[in-house]
Amino acid sequence: MVACVIIAIRYGYKLALLCLVISHFLGSYFFVKPYGSLGEVTTSDLIQAFNFFFVTVVAIGAIEKLQRIIYFQKLLIRVMQDRQRSMLFQQNILVHKLRKNFTHKN
């Protein structure tokens, strides 16, 4: 599960879901009796697999949601900075025009 979460953080949810499926089969092959084979599927195996998939998918989904929020916030900050910059340019042009008009009248 830790590897899937790290992959979700670094590379996104698609590769994390692929890692989830691969790690389930590798974990069942190497760490569930009889070792070195996929053997019979028992009720206990199904419950463990469901628990693993559910918890990991929830964690991957939460990470993906947080990363999208971070991206949106960064994008919003850039837009706000650009708007501020354009408003400052417009104000500078307006001040320059007003100064010209004021100096011509005096």
C-alpha cells in the first residue's frame, strides 16, 4: 500500500492503480500460503483483497484530490497575479494621461 501511495504522489493515480493490481497478485503469490503459487481463493483471501483494494483506492483518491486542489490553487494565484499586473498597467497609463492633461492645462 505504501508503494501505491508513493506512486500516486509522484506519478498520478493511473500508475498507482496499476501498481495496486500488480502488488495484489505479487503479494498473493509470495506471501500467502501456499507460497509460490496462487492456489485456491478462500473467503479470507477475498476479505483481505477487498480491504486492501478499498483502503488503497481511498488513499489514492484522497491524494489525487489534494493534488488537483494544489494545482487549482497555483493556477488561481497565477491568474490573480496576471490580473493585478494588467490592472497596474492600465492604472499607469491612466495616470500618465491625466498628468499630460494636467500639465497642458497649466
